[in-house]
Amino acid sequence: MKIAKASLVKPGENRLYAVFALMVSYFVFAYSGRFGQVSILLYYAVWLPLVLVDYRRVLGSYRKYIWIFAFAIFACISVFWSAAPGTTTRAGVQYLTHVICALIAMRVLDVRTLTLGSVAGAGLVLVYSLLFGVYHFDPLDGTISFVGAFASKNQLGFYASLAVFFSFAAVVILGQRGIWLAVCGVVGLLAAYCLHASQSATSVLTTAAVIGLVIGMRVFSMLPPKSRKLLFIAASVFGVITVIAAVYGGAVDSILGIFGKDSTLTGRTYLWQQGIEAAMASPVIGIGYQAYWVQGFSEPERLWEEFFIGSRSGFHFHNTFIETMVEMGGIGLVLLTGLLLAGLLGHLKRVLSEKESSEPLVLFGVSALLFVRAFAEIDVIFPYQIGSFLLYVVAGKLTMPVAPVALPRVFNVRDDSLRAIVQPLGAGPVYPHR
């Protein structure tokens, strides 16, 4: 049986395969630690072979992607000064190939398919966690929380956040109906329960903030583009003033108190201090990609012991910018921050200027979620993580031409008749076919 190329690689016509590929990717990203590195091959298997189907459509022109690849290339180059060259080499190659797969996905996915596939993928991850998950005791704050099938409640919270956002986006922004309306409702409810059970303050607060932001931008999008920009500027000024007043008024401590947190954010401020001190050892180029948290090195061993990390792995500074500064210095920090801001501001510009802004609004929401979480989590700088996958998909979409808005066809006449109508509009002389 011959399978049409469009059913695999043409955005909008490959929805069945694309949703399946996203479900596989989400599940592998979430549970490769449980099922081993062999499961990573499934991720490569659903994206890389598409190059053989239609390499022009799938790859495009990589000259446009130099700014997107810059951080991954610098991560690979850092092997030359890395404190752990073997670790950096392996991790750098993994990250680079991960980026390639994400850009392949970006070219074969339209925004609607990305949204529906993410609902299905995140839903699958949450169902597995609910079926096989466990509770963990946190010795730092003395709480017991549901971590699902993960080793951290924050990871469960992240997938729950994505499930809530994409379910919301599918129904409210993209207007999805039919069977997908029911699927989004079920997944959204499961995600809300997981957010509550995980007690992840970061995930709950960032999800609420981004949903609120997207709702506000949705209201803006109902106005003409010029009015949107003026209203957005006014709302931004008012928002900044409100946030500053809330900080000085003690609102932050009150909110943290609801989640049983204090001003140290369960030791994160101490971790940030330690990370900044470590970054000063090599502030320009860092100590090498993923070359800090290596078993046998004195500083990470000390921090693992202080934070009761018996596995001596899977730990970080709980801040993407500090983690990047430690490993890849100021150069890496500029490259990664530029990538985050490009996605955020690039899609914001499209939301404020394009007549039809539904799809840019979804991508803006994803960018906002990743950017806000970057101040408290590490979602985008490691390979085989859903955060880094979405980062490069969102950034890559900025290089794609904007599809024209389809207009209804009102004529069903011969070409000569249509030319007779168009010619008086200033299109120049039109000659009939000979």
C-alpha cells in the first residue's frame, strides 16, 4: 500500500501521524529515565525518517536557522575547555540532534496540530503518572506531595501546566469542537487535579499567570491592530506598577504562604547564591556544557548532601539563567536568553499586528510559559525534554512565512469574465488567451 507524502509531512494534512509522533515524544521525554536510553530511539524514529520522505519540505534552508542553532553549537564547542569533556561531548551531541528533531517537527506541524498533539501527549503522560505514581516526602519543607511517575513534583507540575494550557488553547483560542472538545475537557480536569496533588507552587502560579495573560491578549486581538498596540502599552505600564506595588506590599510572601513556602523558596535562594559564586570561576565561557553536576566533583557533592539528593543526579540550580551562566558563561547566557526573548517578543509582535492572531497567540502563550518558568526551573537547556523541544518549535515558527488568510470564493465564472471584472480595478491591460 502506497502512503501519500502529504499524510506524513504536509502541515494540516498529516494530523493523524503528527499527533501520534507528539504523543510518543511527550511520553519519551517524561519517562526515558524509567525505560532507559533505548526509549530515546523512539523519539528519533518518529521525526528523523521524515527527511527521507521529502527532505526539501522537512529540512528547508538551514541558513535561516543559524541563530536558532547558535546555543546548541556553542554547547558542543565547549568540550574544548570543559571540566568533564566526556560528559560535554555526549550531552552536546544529544542536544544538537534534539534541536534538529524539533526543527523537523516545526516544519511538519501547524499550530492546531501542535496544540492537539500536545493535549494528547500531556494527557497520556498524566494518565500514566496517575496509574503508577507515588508520593514523596520532602525533607526540606516537611511536606508529602504526589510526584506521579517522576522523581520530582515540579516535573509532574510542568506536564500538568502544559496540559492545562494546550487544552485551554484548543477550545478557547482555536475554537476546537467535536470529539476534541471532550478530550480537552477530560485532560484539563486531570491536569488540574495533578497540579493540586503535586503542590508545585511554581507550576500553579506560572500556569495561572500565563492563562490570565493569554486571556488578556485574546481580548486585545478583537480590536484593530493599531488599537491593540496602544492598549497593550497602557496595560503593560499599569501591570508593572501593580507588580511593584504588590512586591513592596508583601503580596509575594502572602502568596508563598498559601503554598507553605517562605521567602527562601525552599532553599532556592541559597542555591542561586551558590550558582552565582560558581559562575564567577569562569564568567565568559563557563566550565563546559553539563560539566558542573558531575559525580566526584567536590562542589556538587556538597550540594547533593545538603539537599538530601541520595541519587546524586537530576539536580540543578533551579534557575535557567544561573545554570547556563555556570556551564556556558556569559556567551551561552546571551545566546539562550536571545532565543527565549525572540520567541516571546516575535510572537507578541505577530499577535499585536496580524489580523488573524489566534495561532500566534498560542505560540506566544507557550513562549511566555517557558520564559516565566526559566526563573525557577530548568526546562530548556537539556536534551530530551519537552521544554527544550517546544522552545525550538516556537522559535523556528518565526522563520516560516505567514500563511495568507483564506477568502471565500465568490466567483464561479470563466477566466475571461473574471478578467473583465478585474481590469477596471487598475490591474493593467488584460489580453485574452489566443
